[in-house]
Amino acid sequence: MTGLADSENLPQFSHRLRLALRGHNRLEVCAAIGKSRRAMTGWLNGSNQPLAGTLAALCEVLNVSPSWLLGFTTMRRPLRRGVTSG
């Protein structure tokens, strides 16, 4: 089963997920988002993508934007919310 993006973005997603995972323990990331190592392996080998809720949790744990992870933008970090000057 594929997730949010079409199959053309699977290689981009897999590559960017590998980049985002650098410095993170994959098993700890899986535990944090409530998914199995097998699910992570599927995302990394390009056979599927996470569904929307899992993608959001993954991006939060890895501190990357969903648009970047899916290959739609070059902005890696999510925009800060609720930041005010003063």
C-alpha cells in the first residue's frame, strides 16, 4: 500500500528518509511513531510510504517538513509556529 505521494516520488522519499535518519537510532524512531522495523524497511527500500498520520509523526520526530520528506520542496526544516518577536 502506498501513502501520500504517487509512486514516482518513492525513490525521492526513500532517499530523503535515509538523510533524515542520520544520527537517529531507527528502532527508537520506530518506537516513537508506533511502527515496526518492517514498516521502516519498506519505506527505506521504496516499496511503500507511511500514511498521513504516520508521516506527520515521523516528521516531528526527525524535525523535517513533510513537503521536504516527500520531495516537494528543498526546505528541510518545518516552519516554526507560534514564534513572535518582542
